[in-house]
Amino acid sequence: MSLYHLGEKTPFLPQHTAKWPMYQYFYGSLDGSAMDVSIDSDSAAVDDLDVLAGEDLVSVKTTSKRSLSDLQQVPLTRRTSSGAVSFSNRSHRLRGSNSAATCIVCAFMTMAMICSVAVLIAITPRRQFPAMKNSDSNGSATDSSPFQMNFSRVNRGDFGDAIDSFLVPSLIHPNLINKDDTSHIFTFPFPTGAFWTNFVLHPTADRGLSYPIFVYPYGFKWSDTLLQVSYPYLHRNQEATAIHDYFFPDLTFGCNETIKARHITEFDPLSVSVQYETVNKGLWSVFLVQGSPYVTMEFGGIAPVIRALSTFENLDCPPPTLSLNSSLLSDGALCETYTNSTTYVKTASGVQFILKTQEGVFWLIFASEPLILELDMRVRITIRAVKAFNGALRVAVLPFQTNTDVNLTNSSALRCLVDHASVYPVNGDVSWKSDTAGTDFSSSTSTLKSLLGSRSGKSDTAAEARVATITMRFGTRQFSRTKNSGYEPSLLMLALPHHALRLPRSMRLGQEDFDLSFNSIKGRMTPVLGNAWTYNQPLVSPGFDNDSGSNNQSLFMEPIIFSSLEESLKEDIHLALPTTTENIYGFGKQAARLAQLALIASRLGANSLNTTSQQGSRKADSMAVLLTRATASLSAALEALLTDGVSDRLVYDANLGGLVSTDGLRNPGADFGNGRYNDHHFHYGYILCACAIMGKLDPSFVEKYKSQVDAIFYDVAYGSNFDSRKRPDGVFFPGARHMSWYDGHSYASGLFPFGNGKSQESSSEAVNCYYGAYLWSIVRNGADHNNYSDMAWQTDFARLLLSLEITGAQTYWHMAPKTNNTATLPSVYPEAFSRNYMVGNIGMNDAICSTWFGTNPLYVHMINFLPLTAASGELFGKEYAALEYNSVLASLGEVENAWRGFVVAHHAISDPNAAWEEALDLFSPTLDSGLSKTQVLYWISTRKGFAPRVSSSSEALNKSTTTQEAYSSDACEQNKNCAQLSLTGKCCPTTTGVMLGCC
């Protein structure tokens, strides 16, 4: 029985027992092909990591332990223990004598529940997010109230995980240390997902060097005295299922002077700047800007030192045909060399040099002022500046593929690198606007700007693509000598494949203009001229269940389809209800699953109300009961989460600026690293989806818990606070925590050191995050029934994040070999690797077709498919889905139960009718905790091309009829007291489990 009563803040949650397991939560393997997933910390063991081997949950506590210092090699997985506590039936159990009055109460209850469907659909007041500083609108009403943090504010140290236990605050420049508010360590909310965070985490044991960061096309490590530079593509190792671009220090920079301090001095979405300071107050600054083909440094009173990976073969001058016009120099030649026959020291003086290492790699060096370099030709290890240098230095690798490709006299790429070396980027900015807005409302050019776009006013049944115009702008400086001469070349940068597909041809350099190829793990990089890149990004607006793969025909209302859905929904509504003892990831999956079931009941009920037949009334009656039950359970679960009623609470980390779980704070290995900001978008996306659906079905939920859900939204999708050059606004969260604006997709890594920089496995769960943010936005603004009318800039920003993530996944995770596609699905990867069809995990210098928890191709493909929502229909097009299914999934044989529902749902994209046959055999208790048979059936019924064979559907209907007949003795007509009242239908018990006195 339920002890939950309306109006109570926290329900009593009884122990739930069932004949069948409530859910299968995570998947994996303990065979020899699986990865070692055990982790440990100095203070606590990992208590909530389990792996599903076959059908049994097996603890991995007894496997070998590793320390946190090995986390760059040991992945954090998203798994949990199988807690048994669940929310039980929330319906009141009516008690009394066998009186007719009780049945009358039942009748009134049923009528009320039917009416509730219409009320929940009809009432949608307009609501807005709190206004942010520096945000604007196009005239629509906004909520001017300030944001209120309703989660507890905590200090990390109180939980045993102070910042200095994993991060080195002294590496942040003193100007960026917060002196006014001791709870906020820095003047900015820390961008835990930024590409450069390895630079400020605890270093390696190798001379105090950091773990690498990757600023395409280069990689970097730093220490107290050194800056190492790698061109990782030179060290590529490619296998059938993995590509690794390894970091090797091709060049190491230092100086003759003694360095006393080093700092991160500023950052933005596209760059980070670091600075060394000597005891003599000399300064050495490095501008690490994504997409720069040069490594750019400025020296002030410091003599640079350069070391090779092994040795230098030579220090020389570029061929005269590649040098800039010498008239640009008033006091010397561009380059001259001289070798002392006694000391064997080779001297090069000027502003342009070329280095060749023992490995046969060429590097160009450009100086803004005359520079004298020396190389001892007997040792050939170190190149030193003869005296302190004041000016800029730019270094670029010459990306010859082989030694036979070397052509130093006629290469158009070398000519281009020389011609454009004098203009260099020092920072970057990203802005965007919808194609219909026409006005830039942003007042700052140093933050990521959001603009409002007008809406078409169409309902969410209209599939109209919208477009955002994105601008990536680089702040530049120029060598003073070339600037004073009037010579002003364009900035030369490198674009990734997803940029190049959309940038105008006039900006891109073709093979004839640039005959060499810079490469990264993401493929060939395209040379681009100009300090501002502007391109269009199509935006998606799938609503709650109206993606581009939807048939929009309401075929689920066909009697045989409705019957299958109804019977499945009756069973699934009781299974895998959210548990208050679950970790934050598991809780979110369970809540999102229940929310989807409630949404399906709402859709079926709403369509039933549109008919006047007796059958339509019965359907509406049935769905009203199920909807009431689902929303009551969902509301109680979400209320528990949002009001500290769960064991793994969410709290606000006042030190860094973010929502973290208490278990994750107490143990860095718990909750898959949530306490140190791993996987927040995976975790909170499910919660946002569940809250959006709850708010759509019950608008009072939004009014009651908007501040809490807004905080979850802001943790992963905040639209401000993107750089250090501007004080943060009143909401202390970093901008779009996980999004990498240059990469065009998110990374899941937080503040753990990883050897591949940042990485991400489940591209589809990243999509789910921004889908949840988008849904919450339209609900928050009262536009959930006409989402095109939502003119709030937060919604447009969520749409942009969602669309970018989809494009990123389709470009860098989805792939197909040229031999098996129609050339409409180009792959950025080599042909042999593309035959895997799906990347499992992408880092900044590797791409592998395996997962954290196993190498089975099933895991690789399905971890990048789940969860099943309308966003799945935007992420997976029919052409690619057919290739992936027919080439990989169809040949897998028997599929593990936990994954089977996803495989069937995937099949439905290309062949919904075959998938329907497969779905009829699914059994919800054996599926993933975020999925049910009902969701799969509903998904299939909404796919384009769905037209099930009557025989199969009739068979399913017969099964449902048999189930109904088993309860025929519970019908009102068979009970005297009910029959006397002329009541019809099943009332003993009701579909909610209530025993009526009239029975």
C-alpha cells in the first residue's frame, strides 16, 4: 500500500519486491576483451561500480585497484549497484464496507482523471528564465527576477576534496584569483570542460610536466621551466579499430634565464594564454589558439632556447624564393648563416630560419625582430639565442608526408606560411545569431553572444529547419616591421572538416594554393584566410516527439497498435520506478524512462479525447488512469531529487561554480567522477528531460521547482561566462560546460588528468543533454505546445547546442567506408578504420572503436545510440542507420537483453515494420533502466514507413485480449453491487490496483 498523501512534501518510500528484476542498469563484459574499469582513491573505495556479466550483476571491487594518478589510463564508467527500493503505487487505496457509495466515489474519480488529461494539455501559462546580465531580448516579456540558488552551497574542503587536492590554484594568474569572495576561488566560474585544464591539474612525475593539452594541430605540455610542442600526426599509429596520434616532444622551448613563476593569464572558448616570468622580470608569453598552424610566442627580455626530440640535423635559412621581400627589413638580411671552423658553432641571424631534425622533420621559425641563433654542430641538441630577445616568435612544422615529398623551393604551402607569418592570433570569440534576426544584440566582442531569432509561429508539427549563423573571430596582432611597411596579409588558420563543409569557398585554400596537409585526429585540416569565420548551422526543433524521422500520422491510434501500447504501458508503468538510493546517473535514467511513459499516456489520451465514440471514451479513461499514476510517481521522484530527499544529493560547489553530487564530492571515483565534473551532461540531460515532461504535463511543477531545474540547466547549458577577460554575471556557472566550440561537440572529461586531453564516449547522451535543455527551455517559457513560438534566447541557445552536438556526432562518430555508401556519407577517417561504422570514444589525439567497459561492437554502437527520444530521429538519418544496421548490427547474432531494445529501435529507423515484429517479443524488466517495451513500440509506430502487417498486429491484439479476459471476473457486470448501479468496465481491482467496496 502507499503511504503517500497529497500535500505531503516527502513520500514514504516502501521497499519494492517483484518476481522479475526491476531493471538491467548497465552493460559490459568480464571477458578478456573488456577494459579494466576498477578505480580507487586515496581515501575511499568505489562502492557503486558493478558490471553486468551475462545476466548477473557482479561486483568489481575485488579486481585490481588503481590510484587516481592512473585515471588518464583508467576510464570512469557509468554504472551502478542494483538498489531495490523504488517508488510504489501513488494511488489512494479506498477502504470501507461493500457499499454502493464507494463505487460512486470510484466513478467520480474516473471522471476526474479523464478531465485531468484535458486540463494538463490545455493549461500552459507563459514562464521565462530569470534575466541574466548583458542578455537582451527582442521585445518579448521576460522574468526580471534574479536567479535564486535553491541547492545548498558547499565548500569542497568540507567533503574532503578541496581544490588543491587535484588542481594547482597558483598556476592561475593572481589577477584571476578572487580576493573579494573567499568561497569563489577564482574571479570566474571554472570551465571544467575546457581543452586546457590538464595544464592546471597535478602534473606527472616526469620532471613536473603536465599531461598534454591539444590545440590543433599541435599538442603541448608545460612545466616550471619548459614548454614542449608536438605535432602528433607525425607519430600516428593506426590499427583496424584504433587511431592514436601520440604526443612526442618534437621541440622543447625554454630560456637562458631563471624562471620564477608561470601562470594561465587568460582564456576564452578558442584559446588559452600562458606566461613565464623570470627573476629579472622578463616575460615569455605563449598564445595557444585553436586552429593556428604556428606556435606563437612573445618574449620580453628573454633569450629563447630550443631543443629537439633527438638532435638537429641543421639550422639554416629558407630558400630565397620563399623569403619575404628584403625591403621590409631596414637593418639587415632576412637570414644569414656562418659556421666557425674552430668551434663548429653555426650562427644564423635574421628573421626567418628553417630547422631540420634528425627525424627528417622541417620547422620554420619567424621572428618579428632580428634574432641571432647558435647551434653546436658537434652536439646538435640545443639551439640558443645569443642574447635576450624582445619580440614575437612563430614556429610552424612543414607537414611533408614523407621525405620524398620535400620541396623547399616550389611548395605553395611553404610560400603561404611565409607570406602570412606576420599576423598572429592571440585570442578568440564565438558569436551566433539566427538567420532571421538581422541584429546583433551583444554589447561585447569577448564573450560568446546569443541573439534572438524570430519564430515562424508554426506548431511543433511543422518540420521547418531554421539556421543559426555562427562567427568565430580571432583577435590578432602583427609584426611591427611588416605593419609599418604597409604590408598587411590575412590571418592564416586551419579549419576542421565540419567547419570546411560550411565555410565559403572564397575563404578556403585549395590544393593549388596550399599543397601540403596539416592533419589532426579529426582528419585533414583546411587552410583558411581571415580573422573571422562565418558559417551557417542548421537548427533542429524536434519538440517532444516530432523529429524529422516521424510520420506525423498518429498510427498509434489504430486499434491493434493502441491495444499493444496500452497493455505494454499498463505493465511498464509499474517497473523500474526511480529510487532515492540510486546514484545521480541511474536516478536520471529511471526518471526519464518514467517521464517518457507519462508522455506516451498523455499522447494516447489526448488523441482519444478527439473521438466521440464509446471506444474513444474507454481509451481516454484507460490513459487517464495511467497518466495520473505516472505523473504522481514522477512528481514524487523529482520532488525528492530537487528538495534533498535522495541519498546522493545535488549541491552547489561554491568554489568552482557548479552542481555536483555529494557522493561524488566525498569520493572522486564515485558517480563516475561527477564531483570533479566528469559526465555532467550525461547525468543532467536525463533529469532535464524528465523535468521538462513533468512541467509539460503539470505546469504547477514549473512554478514550484523552476529555480532548482534552472540550476541544473545552467550547469550544462549556461549562455554566458565564456572567458576570463570579463567579470561573470550574476549566475556563477561557466558557459556551456562541456561544449568545445572549435571541435564542434562536447567532451565528457572533467578535472581528471587524461593522456588524450579530453574525450567523450557516448555522443548520443551528449545530444540528450542539450535535447533536455531545449525541452526545459520551451516548457519554461510556456511554449511546449508551439515550440516555434518560443522567442527566449535561452531556447535558441539550447537549440544551437543540440544542433552542434548532432552535427559533431554525425561528422566524427558516424562513419562509413567509400566502398559501401553512396558518397553522401563522407568519413573524415581512413578507409580501413571507417569500416567500423561507429567510433566508440574520441579523444583529442585518438579515436577508438571500443568503450570504457568492453570492446564488443554492440557496446560501441549502442552506447552511441541511447537513450531513445525524438532527438534520436535527428541524430540518425535513414541512410546511415540502414548502412550501420545491415553492415554491423544485423550480424551480431543474439543480443544481450540490456541492449536488445535499443537495437530494435535502431532497426526501426530503416525498417520499422520488421522492427515492430521484433519489438513484440521484448520484455521490459530485462531492458536497460532507461528503456521499456512501451517506448520502443511507440517509437516504431511514429517512424516514417510504418505499416505493420495485420496478421502480426492481430496476434499481438489477441495476446492483449487474452490478458484482459483473465481479469473478466473483475468486471463490474459480474459483481452484484456494481451491476445494480449499472456500472460497466473493470473495477475489481481498478487498473491502479484499488479494491472497491462494491466488489
